[in-house]
Amino acid sequence: MKAWGIFLLLLCLQAITYAVIGESQTCPAENVGKCDDSDWEGEFFPGINKIKYEGPSSKNPLSFKWYNAEEEILGKKMKDWFRFSVAFWHTFRGTGADPFGAPTKYWPWEDGTNSLKMAKRRMRANFEFINKLGVDWWCFHDRDIAPDGETLEEANANLDEVVALAKELQMQSKKKVLWGTAQLFMHPRYMHGAATRYAIRPVHDFLILIGFMSHKINWFYSSELGVYAYAAAQVKKALEVTHYLEGENYVFWGGREGYQSLLNTDMERELNHLARFFEAAVAYKKKIGFNGTLLIEPKPQEPTKHQYDWDAATTANFLRKYGLIGEFKLNIECNHATLSGHSCHHELETARINGLLGNIDANTGDPQVGWDTDQFLVDIQEATMIMLSVIRNGGIAPGGFNFDAKLRRESTDVEDLFIAHIIGMDTMARGLRNAATLIEDGTLAELVRKRYQSFDTEIGAQIEAGKADFDFLEKKAKEWGEPKVASAKQELAEMILQSAL
């Protein structure tokens, strides 16, 4: 009850803040009396022009220092290596709230509601933002761009109305959807998972008990099949919408698909349920003629203690087990890689060598904070390692780099949205330039080649072809005697890397 008291207090503080502060910021001075309309009058980002490349010597925070979209590197334009995308949820729905504090961000166009009118206004803000940023792509969750409804039909109708506007704005601006997805983790119905299991009635009864709800709602009493079916219907609609917007990918992130304890979990059955769900998604994708790539985004835990798509290797194993390896690729998030105990480079290489690298969430976490902080990636060395994998992969189209990253809680100016994306894009651009330097120089590649050069011999080739059995290898071991083990040259490899940064 103490926790609920704190939660209700935060809600009250948020409402008061909207009333006292948010309302006065709802409309710029020149738009007084006009903001009751669905369409925003004037610019959402007045005073901010289209962001241009000004080079490394520029002191202008609203300019690119390293990202030059049309510049060719290794035979491909910089913009085509990246295919940068703005994430609608963090950019336009991020409030700065965290587990210990109320929202801190109140953008001028917000009116404190999640109405259809407000959803359309946010969508217009989204397109002005990506136009001024010079990005060609955006990505979204269904429930972030349009309000939910009391029924599935109402939610779908809301989504259709906002998507119609998004389609119109896309045609006007020539922007595209990198990927869409269904939000299957926030609503209470999904507290135990969407495509795996469900048991939510105790929550309903508790809300009745404390007076938060005054009457019973039927979906709280649905069976496990009810939530599974609802999730399927929501994904069906999200696939249709992504297809309608000509999206090139569709992402599954199973934040609630996992377990808190194996004592009350049939893990095998849940994994089977998840596989059947993915099979149905593949079938529906083909039925509607959606040619986009289906992506799974691995994450080890948070919010679930143990999620079934823990990392790239676990997810690849799942896909092979259920015969889905040819139907999906992976959306690798760098912050998720950290939480799983890996580097982003490791996860990208694991995906790449399995033929599964499809998209990248360009973000990072704070090494001193234990949760998924979703910060903009600003580590140039990490960006260089990431781009080495992307170059080896020949690029990641039809995927790209989306900024699943948010402003820090303390960054509250509208221009901070631009600055954060600029530094994220510049960091990745520096990574690309550095990786190209390393590849063109060839010193690092030669170091790696020499480390394995004994396998370039006739006998090494036999081993790698699977034609050297243990009897043969024992004979060679006796013939050669104790092997001489060469240095791995780790420090030299790091020196070569540093020379390119």
C-alpha cells in the first residue's frame, strides 16, 4: 500500500505540473487561441533550421561535425551505410520520468492528454523534426503513436486515424518507416507475457479492493488463451499498419516473454507458445504481401528476470530449434548487449556470422548504472567496432540504425532533442571513418591473418574441411612434438585501433 501511495502521489504531482506549467507552454505566443485545433499552427521547432554538415572545426551545436550524408566511404554514401531513424517513443513520448521521480519534460506542443488530437499533433512534430534533422526514416510502437481504446476495435480505429495522417506526411516529405512494432509489454494484460502465458485476475481484484476501479472488466477474467489471442490481434494490426506505411522491417521485443521463477513456470511450453506465435506472424506477413524483414530484439532481463531472447546466440538457437532461422533476423541493441554481459561488437559479430544481422539500436548504457538507460551512444571506440561489423556485413539494409535512445532526465530544452541526435549521428560517422581507415590500412587485418596462418597450410585446410580425424592428428602431434605458441599481440591490436581513433 505504501508503494501505491507513492505512485498516486506522483500522478497527482504530474497532473498539477501539467496544470501549472504545461498549460502555459502549450502554445507559442503567436498561436494563442489557435491550439484547440487538431493541426498545430506554425512550427514545432521555431528558430531551428535544417541541420547541416559544417565540419570538425564548427562550434555550432546545431550542426554535424562528422556526419556528411552524401560523402562516399568505401564505395557507399554515408547516409546509406547508416539509414538513420528517429524512434518516436523516446523522442516524442519520453517524459524524463524514472522509478524515483515524476516527468520533467513538457514540450510546448503537449496539452497533458493522450487524445487523438494530441497524437496527430505529435505526428506532425515528428515529421518536422526528422525533416530538420535530415533523417529519412522513423520507427514506432503502435500504442505510442495512437491512444489505446476501451476495446480492440476502438484502439484499431484510433491507430487507423493517426496512421492516415502519417501516410500523408510521409508522401509530402518523402520519409519512410524503418520499422513498426506492437507494444506488448506496458498494458497490465501483458504483465505475465503476451505470447507465452497469462494470469492477471489478482491485479483486477486488487484494483477493485483499493477503489482504483469501480466495476469488473471482462478482459481481466480472460483465460491464458484470451491474452494470447489479444496479442495476436494487436500484432496483426501492427503488421498491417507497417505494411500500409511501406515499412521495411517489423520488430518483436518480448519484454514480458520470460519468467520470474521457474517454480511456477513451464518453460518448455512457454517457448513452444512463443514459437507458434512467431509462426503465425510469418504466415500473416506472407498473406498480406508484406515483404519487410521480421526482426527479434534480444534482451536478457528487465523488466522480466529472465527473457527468452537473452542474447544473439540464444535467439539464434531458438530460431533454429523451431525452424524459423530463415524467417527472422535480429535487431541488436547495444545497451541490451551490455546487460547480457557482452559488448555490442560481440553481439553484432554473433548475429553477422549466423546471417542474422538485420538492424541496430544505436544506444548505450551507463557502466555505473545497472539498468537499461538508453543513452545516446557517444563512445567513438565502440562506434568504430560497431562499424567494423557493419562493413564486414556489407551494410545492414533493409535495416538501419535507429536511435532507441532518450534524453537524460535533466535535459529539458527542445533543442536538446536535436543535440542528442546530432552527437549520436556524429559518433557513428566517426566510427565509420575510423573503421574505413583500419580496413584501408590493412595492418589489423594482417595481424589477424598471421594469428591463424598455420591453418592456411595443407593440413590446416584438411582440419577446416573436416577431413582430419583424431588418428591422423595424433600422428602429427607425435611427429611435431611440443608446439610453439605465438603471442596473440593483444596490445599491438589495441595500438592499431587507437591509431585510427
